[in-house]
Amino acid sequence: MNSTTDLKIRAIITGTTGMVGEGVLHECLNHPQVEAVLVINRKPCGVTHAKLKEILHTDFFNLTPIRDQLGGYNACYFCLGISSVGVKEAEYYKMTYTLTMHVAETLSSINSGMTFCYVSGAGTDSTEKGRSMWARIKGKTENDLMKLPFKQVFNFRPGFIKPTPGLKYTQPLYKYVNWMFPIGRALFPAGFCTLKEIGLAMIHAVTKGYEKNVVEGKDIIELAK
């Protein structure tokens, strides 16, 4: 593990109008080693901060109109994604694999020294051959991201996530199941992490590196320290 603890992070974050992206943004804005953040959203994220710049852009399959604003960053925290529930495979593939790869290919062609952190999920199928549609597609996305000419690629696979208090994009379900977190963390610590830990782990992945490209729950907890 190569530590560059004096490194200043200039990060691009996607998905900040979702729970994970908002949480990662929150940690970045409050971390002294993050000096600038660019968020790319289809709608305003509603956050104002001296470090923060926001680009509103509706078509993530065509970044040409904003390409000249994407240079000079050394990290991308890709938190954009959709649920597979009720979605047909072709649509899920397009919105998960095709969209992610287009953004990543664009960024890797502009910022060769960038570390790309992708929010995947626990149970992702690296073989791309399992029964679960979403797990296969996430696995293919992870595998192909690691072929791009980034400095580093880390695929984060959180399980149950405890939200950060006070943020507005917390999924309603979590309000009813948060009581489970202390029990789950005690019994199955690798499957339960906090949103704060995910944000800090992503920051530390850039500043310290990590020996694994696939960052499971237990790795997230370790990397967040």
C-alpha cells in the first residue's frame, strides 16, 4: 500500500441526489485533504459549499458538451445507479454497464492520473456467469473498469448501509430498519457499514491506496480508519 497522505484530492462525484452519493459528497466537503469537488447531476443537489462546483447535465451517454470542464481531477466517486427491481435486463445493462463505461472511458482519456471508485454491491458476480442478472452486469462493469487506463480502480461492494444523520436523500426503508444495524454489525460485521465509512474509505483509497481492487464490507471498514 502506497501512502500519499499529503495528496490533495480533486474529485468528480456522480449520483449526489441519491443516498450513497450524497453521503460521499458530505464526507468530501468536510475532509481537509479534499480541495475541490465537481458534481454532475441531472437535477440540482441542493448543496452550497466553497469547494463545490455543480454541472447540470441530462445525458450521461454524451459528455461532449461538458468535456472541457472535466480535466484536472484525480478522483472519481461514481455513485450513480439504478435498482434492478422491476427493470428488464436490457434496460439495466444500458443504465448500469453502458452508462458507467461511457463516463469512465471519457474520464480516463482526460485524467490519466485519476483513481476511479465505483459503487457496486455485495454479491456482485465477478465471473459474469451466475444466475443473478444484476450481479452479472455489475461484475462485467467492475471487470471492464479495471481494464481502463486509470491510475487505480476500486470497486466498492457495501452490504447494509447505515445512513448519515441529517442528509435528505436517505431511502425511506432505512428509517424502519436502522435498529438492526448494531445487531448486524455485531453478528456479521463484514456486511454492515456506515455511509460515513464508505465516504472515508473512498477518500483513503485515493490518498493511501489499497491492496485489493474489490473492496468488500470488511475492507470498507478497514480502509475508513
